[in-house]
Amino acid sequence: MAVVSQHQVRGRPAHPPGITSLAYTPDGKRLITAGSNDVIRVYATGSTGEPRNIDNCPDNNLAVAATNDFFIAGSEDGSVSMYTLDTCSFDKLLTRCPLPIRDLAISPDGQWAAVASDDTEVKIVDTRDMTNVLFLRDQPKPVKHVTFHPSGSYIAASCTDGIIYVYSMTNAIPELVKKLDGIIRPLETDVEASACAVWHPDGRALAAPTATRDVQVLSRSEWEKQRAFSGGHMGDITALAWSPNGALLATAGRDRKILLWETKTQKIVARYDYADVTNLVWHSHENIVSFTTSDGELFIYEDFVAGSNADLLEDALHPAPFIHDPLAETSGNARKNLTNGFKDSDQGYGRRRGSLDSLDDILGPDMDLGGEDFVEDDDGAGYADERNVNGKRTNGHLDDFDILDGKRRATYDSWQPKPHESFQPGSTPWRGNRRYLCLNLTGFVWTVDQDTHHTLTVEFYDREYHRDFHFTDPYLYDKACLNENGTLFSCPPANGNSAMIFYRPHETWTARADWRTELPDGEDVTAISLSDSYITVTTTADYVRVFTLFGTPFRVYRQKSSPTVTCVSWRDYILTMGNGPVRGDGSTTLLYTIENIKRDEICQSEDIVALSKGALVKSVFFSDSGDPCIYDSTGVLVVLQHWRTPGQARWVPMLDTKLLERLVGGRKEETYWPVAVAQDKFHCIILKGGDQYPYFPKPLLTEFDFKIPCSKATALEDSEEPLTDEGSKLEEMYVRSSLMLSLLEDLVAATNAAHSQRADLSRQETEVDKALLQLLNVECRGGEERGMKALEIVGLMKDRNGKMIELAGKIADRFGRTVLKEKIEELAEKRLMGTEDDGL
């Protein structure tokens, strides 16, 4: 789009030289200006006559903001006055600050007025009740600019310390939600250069001038940098404003230029030569931009956007300029219209085909009764209505009969299936122009969007064994897997090319061993996984494609549960997950299948993924010992027990992160990004500040011990002493060690176990008995009345050689539990003789 230089319009003397502010009413009917004298002027839009003056106002009004009914003006003496627009007269003193007012903003509903002054706190005053005042006090220095989000739910305060403070207004007390550092530069409140953060009309982003004289866009969801309007101004930016539909951005600078940018391309489409512009506003629905200068002049520029660019103002709301817009990105396995739901279609239907006994077939083509329109409305009576898309006459001649506009329509419209979205384990969404494709204990893969291509980096934790590498990615890979053998990538179909798989081994004995393969047309990749033996790919066609490590297709089959959700693999095993039956609330039951690829055996077929109500799967992975694990959106880590035996698998919780001691009492607010289960610990990344995903710089890994949620310590009935926390901990230790023993037993039984694994099995059995001995000690210390539970605990011991039961007898004897000791000795004798009863 060519850059157009525009003609000049003449300014109107509005106020004496000095800071001059202006504001349109939301309906665009009036324009209010205030300046360095004691007069405020109200201009009628479209009128060439003189404005209405409001005299005897406070001197040196530095800011103004307006609604359709009133406006407010802030002066150098710290007063904020409210004026009625109907009579153009003073209404009341809204508030007073000890220092000069610097900026004003009114919420979209007109109830709240934000007042920024040379004081460090920002006042939020109720325009209907000036005694109702809120405060923004998290910033250490004065605020230069304040702006309301289009919904009124946020306020952005540009502070003189060079930080934008974003507050949430959804609660009774404003809450600081984000500090945006590194965007604006520190500016004093009285300088002409601007640091104002202006919200895009769609509410998903804000834009602010930077120290490099550019305008940087930041997303509201992640508060990350998006597109930038750069290379335009040679001097500091003094004013900026979005067009009402967000399609254009106007900026003014000390280089004596006003620039008009197209939002979609971030390109300059027009230049205007005006010096000393301090404030600039768009009309709410007309092609008018008004601005003021430090000389006190007002410019009302009609037909500001000229030529073909003016058509942009006629468009609907334009989206904010994102690097990767969530609204523009679509999933390859997006859900199609339902056959039992409402469909929107612009295509008409042909005539209904005749049945064997239809009237048309009986009469034949020669008896058409005059064709389609044999009834003609030649007298204008209205009885020959137009036909609808089904070839039927409409009921437009009838009165409106909204039979489905009530409860029945709500019922039909509200029910929609909500399948679980597909995801790649270990990957994160775009934040700005960066994202992680893979995060695990081997290393991490991350990509940077360079507009025309991506740059990919693979880094390892063990740099002595592996070397980091970096390459230019013209294929725009969006998924990756990393292990000790190699790195696997996939990219979606684009520019006429099919979806592609790329594998790069770390070390080979040949000159070139990496390979690529394209999927059939129409298929996209939903998830990929990499093991020591195979590569697994799930696609939007619900196919599971298995390759060897060097590209030989090994197996292709259709997954039973669809759409597919994800897949993971370990050695010869793969786990695939998909959407199953739909529940009453529209959510789907997730189903998983585990199979041994090499032996072509199904371990678990279409079994249920056990999730709590409303929970989603955040990550799926195999532990270092080969047990499937799931971390869900409620912060619970579960492991699949007995999964090698068909029909015997069950999900067991290993850790509930909400119950971690570090979170007790609300001391910390944090969530966790799962990375791996290894060495009997949960490895994760701590996320703070409401973050949902890790970001750059490279985050540190944290590990937590497993802690199965068993029970909470409570007082025993008819007991003065509560059950100590020690007892609860020992009970949890017993359950946890029993689970670890069960997982290890399954592994040893299913593999050619080495001597070290069998030794580990023996040690784990001892750990179970140790936990029971310690629990027995607690019960014996509690009193004789706990003898039944104490004997039950002894009966739970594995004790292959009788040593543990012997120790149990000694514990009972030490506390003088004679009867219990006798019972334990009887139990030991029964075990020795092999006559132990299953129940005590």
C-alpha cells in the first residue's frame, strides 16, 4: 500500500500556548478542549460556528475526559471538576489532589474516573458518589497516563519509573495483575513525550511507545510482545490512538509528523506534516481525527483517512496485531458441524427428489401444473410468497411464532460436545514470537518466529555427552520430541506442501542419517512420540503411524477413539489417547490404549482415563522405569498400575500438588508445569504470577517427593490425645512404598530382570515392612486399646524370613503389651507352619 502525503488543514486558536488536551464524547457529537487558561471550549461536530465557552474554570487545565452527559477536567491546582454537557456549566468538584493533575480517564460505563497526578497514588473516583474512592498504590512514583480497558475490567497506569502497572477492576478493591517492564522509558510527568498505554478496541492487547520511538503491542492474555510499529518516527512519540475499529493507528511525534499505520501490516499508509502535536483523538464513527498542539491550536481534520484506505474504517472490528493470533490459528482436527445441531450454510438445497409415490412422479413431467410458479401474485394480494432454499413456500405471511425462542431453543443451542483438544506433551503455546516445542530431562527444544521462517535451537543438560545445535527452519516445525538418541520434528501442511516428519539422530556411523517423510494429502499431525525403538505419529485422519528410527514404515492402523488427543512411547510400548463417549454435560470420556509394537500385543484396549470432574490432561509421559503417568489440570499426578496385564490397570494418585506444604495457608500462589517422573520424584517447573506455561529465560527444574493423599490427622473417639501427624505420615509412607513395590514387581515380572533389579525388589519389600514397624511403634505407644490395629499391622508385613515379625514382638514387649506380644508370636508360628489364616 503506497504512502500518501496529505494536504494541510488550518488550525483554530483554542487556548493560549501550553499543554492543550481534548476529548470526544462517546457519541461523537461534541469535542471538548482545555488548556492553559480558565476557559473550556465545547465544539459541536459538523458545525462551523463558534464553540460554547465555559468561563471561570480553574487555570491551567491539563487533562480532560468525557461521557455523553458530562465531562471532567483536571487542573494544575490538583482539582478535578465535573461539568454538565446539556447546560455547559459547572456541576461539582469531583475530587482534589495535593499536586497537579496529569491525566484523566473515565470507565466505559461512566461510573469511575481515574485520576493521575504528581502524587504517587492514582485515585479511582465514583462519579455518582464522590465519597466512594479507590486507590492504586503499587507504583513507587507518579503516574503520567491512565487508560481503561474497553470493558472497564482493567486499568493501565504508565508510571514515571518506566513500568506499566496493570490493575484488575473486577473485584471491590483494584488488584495489581502485571508489571510491564522494558516497554516504555522513564519520563517525567511534565514532558511532552508520551508513555501512554492505549488498549486496542478488541481488548486483547495494548500498545505503548518505546524508547526506540516505536510502538510495541503486548497481548493481554500472556502480557508478551507481539507486533511492533517501527521505523516511522525520528523523534519522541507524543500521542497515539487506535481508530474506533482498530484497523488503523495514528501516532504523532516531535519530528513534526503524524503517521497513519495499517494495523494488519504495521505499514505506514499516510504522512501528515504537523508540528508540536501533544494530543490526538479519533471521532467515534466519522472519518475525523482531531489534535491539539503546544501552541494552543486545535485541528479538526475531516476525511483524515483518504483514498482506498478510508474503506478500512468501514470494516468491522479488526483484531489486534499478534505474531500468532489465537483467533486466526485453527487446529487440524477442528470439530466439524454436527449432524444433530444447527448448521449455518450459504448454499441452497435443490428440489427434493421424488419418492416412488410422490405426486410429481405419479403425474409425470407433462403434468407440472404450470411449473414452479403456477400461482402468480398478479393483484398484489401477497398470497404467492417466495420459496425458501428447500423449494418450499415460506411462512412469512404468518405472524411471528417464536416457539423455539424460549426454553426449547436454549436447550437445543446449549448442548454441544466438548472434545478434549489434541496436544503435544512438553510443548507450550506461542508467547510473543517464542515457544517451547519440547521440555524434558534430556533437554529442551525451542523456536523463534522470524516472520519468513523459524529458527530452532536444541539444548541439552548434559553438554559433555551431547552438543547443542541450532538451525534455520523454513518448514515451520510446530512439534518436537527429544531423547538420548535423536530429535524428532513435525510440521503442518502449508503452501501446498503436505505435513512432514523429520528425524535427526544425534550420532551415527554413516555420513548422513537424518530423514524426512511426508504424510498423505489432507492429513495433519496431532501428536508425535519418540522412543529408543520407534517413532509414533497420530494424525487428523485418526491414523496411528509407526516408523522405525530410520524411517521405515512399520505399522499403520486407525485409532478406535477419536478425535485423537496425544501419544507417548517408551521402548517398545506406545500409549495413544483419544476422545470417547460423550457425557451428559458435553465433555468426552478419554480413552487410552497401550500396546507392545514389537510383539504386536495389546496391553490395555480403549480403557478409561480416570479424571476428576472438569479436569483436563495437561501432560502424559512414561516414568524412567516405564510406567505411564498423567498430570491433570487440578494438579494431581497419577500413575498407571498393573498396566501390563489386560483389564487390570488402574490410575493411582502419587502426588496432589495443591496439598504441598509450601502452599499451606496460602503462603504461595503457584502452579507446576510437569516435566518427568524419575528417580522416584516428580520433576517440574514452578510457575508464578498466574502463568500457565514456562517461558524464557530457560526455567529451572524443581523436584518433589511423592506424597499419596491418604488421610488427614484426626482425634480418635474417646481419646484425649489426637492422632499425631507422625501416624498420618507413616500411613502414607506404607501406601506409597506398597505402590512402588507393586510397580517394581510388574517390571521385574515382565522383563528379563537383572540382578540389580531383583536386589531393588528385595529392598523395596523391606521398606514396606519398615514403614509398618514404625506404624506399629506408634500404635503401641498409643495404648492397649489400639491392640487390634497393631496386630492387623503385623499381619500386613511381607516378612519372608520372619525377622520383621520378631522385631514386631520386641516392640510390643518394650511397651508392655503382653497380650499383643502373645498374638504376634502365634502369628509367627502360623506363618512358619504355613497355616496362617487370611483374616485375623
